Amino acid sequence: MQTGGQGIWRGTMRKKYKLYRVAIFLIILIMAGCSEKTEETSEDVFLEIDEDLLERQEQHEEGTIWLMDYAYETGFTLMSPEQDHMETDTYLEVKGVIEEEEKINDSHLLIEVLSEKVIHEEMNTAFYHYVPLKDNGEFNKELALHHGEGEYEIRIRLPGKDPEDLNNYYPVAYFHVYNTNAEIKREVEYSKFAINTGITLSRPASGMVKAEETISVKGEVPDKDSGDAVIVQVEHNDESRQVMLPVRDGKFSGDVPLYFGEALHFIRIQAMNVEKGVFYDAASFYADNTSAEDFVETEYFPSYARHGVTLEEPSMTSERLHESTRYRIAGEIDPSVAGTEKISSILVTTTKGDNEELEAGYLVNVEDYKFDDEIFFRFGSGNYDILINVPDIEKEELSIADFKAIKKISLQVNGIEDERSLLPSRGIESDHPLIMNKAYEITEGIENEREAAKAVYEFTASNLSYNVQKRREDVFELEDSALKTLETGSGGGLEYAFLATALLRAAGMEANYIEGEVNHRRHAWVEVKVDGKWLTMDPALGAGTINEEGEFLPAYTEEYFDPDPEVFKETHSRGGVLY
């Protein structure tokens, strides 16, 4: 309820404004005395300004709301409230009309609500309302005095007249009001962009909420040109985290983690302006988290929503601290998104810390638009980044280079050992039963590590059919792997290395797949740790030779098992390790 403020507060404000009037009078007097104009001219100007200011001050003291010059230029009339320095209980109706609406360049006005009260150092004391104008220039807005009991200054601003001046609002009126209700009733704050596009939130219902661990967000984006996802920025002090919620049929929803523990979180909803390719602030609110839980960090890339991928594990509320080598990756793909029927696998890469060399990749199969598998943290305890990559659905034949990242998850892994050269990885399925059984068969009864490694080298070099065409065309298919090579009994130099590495790891020996070149042609070989020292083997070259006609001639040799390092370097150029 709005009431005329006749109490102590209004009396105090009258004293303030009497002092304010005297101050203005003295300032004008000083300015007139310092004028370079003639004494007669200066006196005339002084008297004219003084009479105008005194008249408006008298009106202000009587409770009349002071209108700025721009109000008269645009025909602005304020119908409610009718007087300055009034009291009200939480809500205030602001109503009026702009008689010459056609002169301004926008169909909204801006109302600033400024509180003198600070209820939290991280909470903005100002609140901005963009109010639409009706066709006849009228406006009406009931607004909440957002910081509870106390004094508020209300400023009303109108858009400019210049069609090019679209971002500025000019003052037409200001007045003061006192809220007699101590309850905090902050609304969700909407930007001008949100008002123009019709973006609304149905959850949360208010702009200041209590929450535990997460906050439920739900809303609508009716404008089809606002993209296929909204970004939720979660902020505390100078830190920020990001969540992306897909937009389906003009609606979005999700439980957003409150990443910064037991603290006040500022939440900003951003929507896409497709025409400009930029995300704009749409709505904002505060969430006071009562939980100290710490979650994984997530980062979304622009193509996330376009591919229709929903990641169930890890979820946005998965714990940041993980204490196992294994990690589940599960989710589904929206079949209604064009081209997703072509997605047969998801590429997951892990990187430890900022060391790009400590990277490993894993292919996760997709069946019936669902995927569910495990990856490994192979480099020991530390901070890891996980990248979820999806294939380019416009390409028919895929390579690893055709996978693009859509999401990054960051977490801390404790209590695990460095098993980089023992665990399975993309193309090296050392934990598959067929690989494990074959490794056992090859090394059964051998107790010497060097002899076990040599047995794997001999099996690989002697039992595969070398695919000359793959070598000639330098073809590497996405599904090429140790398992495929064992099952088909055929492969190029890269596949020989895949199989030998997988068999050695399955036998419990540390082994690495080495990428490189032989005589300037792409090739791969193996390094295996034997009795604490690394030795090299190249089972593909140990399998035979290729004659001048390009035919493969089987001719097993041990020359490429633990060769002299200097001699090996003459033909082999080492690249890096594919873990």
C-alpha cells in the first residue's frame, strides 16, 4: 500500500532539500560572480536562473515530483506516484504517459531503482526495469523495492530522439520512496534483449532464493532466432562457471550447480542473437547456497547443442574430487537432430594438467543413440580435463581429425598410480578377452621379460598379412585397432604396432605405441620396458619386405627386435607416444 510520507523520514528529507536549495543558490552566485560577461548582463542571467530554480525547489519541497527538461520535450507525464518522499509497503506502482511517443526511438522506458541499503557486498543495490510502452504512449509497472526496508531513489529515463542513438536513456523524472517492509522481495531482473525477444523464467519464481547444491532453472525462448541453447553463467566474486541448457521447442530447463560452495551466487541467463552470432544477457537472479559441495567444472563449446548430445555421466553435479582410475562416460543423442543417425562413436580425450603430451584418447561406441562406457585416468593423481568430441556429421569418411570438441569437464583425481603404459586406450584394447587370451597363449610358460616381448614380436611379425594397399594409399580408418587386426589377420604398419602394444600390455608389460616416419612415410612401432629398461621393436618391418612391384614378400627377421638405437635412427624418425 502506498501512503503519503508525513512522518519523521519526510521531515528529515525536507531538511536535506532546504540545505540543497541553499547550496544551489550559493553555487549560482559564485558562477555569476566569476562570469566574464558585463555586470548588467551577468545580473540579468543570474536573476532568470535563480527564479526558475527557486520555483522548482518550492514545488519539490511541497512533494511535487521534479521533471527534467527532456520530460517536457517528449510530453512525459507521471500519473503515479503523485508525490515525492512517500512511503509504501514493498510494491510501488509507476504509471504515466508519453504524449509525443513518436519522437523517441524505442518502445521501452527504463526505470532505475536505487537502494541505499547494502544487504550483501556481492549484491547489486540497483535494479533496472525495462517497461514497454503501449501504442498510445501509456506505461504501467508495479515494481518491488528489492532490498527491504529503507530509502530508495527512483529514476525514470526515456530513449533518445536520434534513430542512431539506440543505447542511451535520458532522465525525465526522479523521486524518492521509503519501503516500510523489511522483507527482501527481489524480482528476476530482465534485460532489454529479453523483453524484446519474450524470454521469461518460470523457475526460479523470484530473484533471490535459498538453494542447496543446485538451482532449478526453467524458461521459454519464444523467438526462433534466439538459438538452440541458453548459457547459464554462475558467478561468485571474480570466479565464473558456465552451463549450457539446450532449447527444445522454445523451452529450456535444468538443475544448475552452485559451484562455489556455501556462498551467494549470481546467476545470469544468456540467449543467442542468431543474426549477430552473440550471446546477450537475458535474465539474472541470486541464489544463496547452503551447501559446501564441490562439483566438476564444465565448459561448453558452440556446437554442443547443435549435435543433440546430452551427457548423463558425468553430470553437472558430479563431484569434482574423483578417487579411481576408471571414469564412466554415458549419455544419449537426440535422434530428431538431423545427421545424428551417422554418429557411431564418441571420442573422449583426457589431458593431465597443462601438459599436452599427457593426453590419451578413447572411442566410445554409440548404439541406438545411446553410449555408456569407461575411460581411464592413466597418468596418476592430479588435475584432468576431459573433452567430449563428436564427429563431423557432414563427412562420409571420418578420421580422428574430423572430431570436434563440444564439452570440457575438469576435475581432480587422487589416490591413483601412473599406469600410462599399461591401461587400454583408443586402438589398443588390451582388456578385451580376445586380446587377453591371445597374450596368455603367446607368453604362457615364459618367465623372462625379454623372451616374452620377443614372443609377441615374433607372433605379430609372422602371423599377419601385410596390407600393401593401405601403405600405398596411406589410409587409416577410424575403426583400425589391435582387435580388428587380430580378428582380420591383416593390417599395415600402424596396425602391427597396435596389436603388438595391446598384446604386451595384456601380458602385464609396459608398452607404448610410437608414432613416427620411416623414410619420410607415416609409420608406427613399439617401445616396451624389459627389466626396467625400454627397448624398441618394429614388427611390421620384421615381417618382410616390399619388392619393386609393390608386392609384400614375407620374410621374418629378428633384425627389428631391440635393434641398435643409432642404426634404427637412420631410417626411423620418432614422433610421439599415442597412449
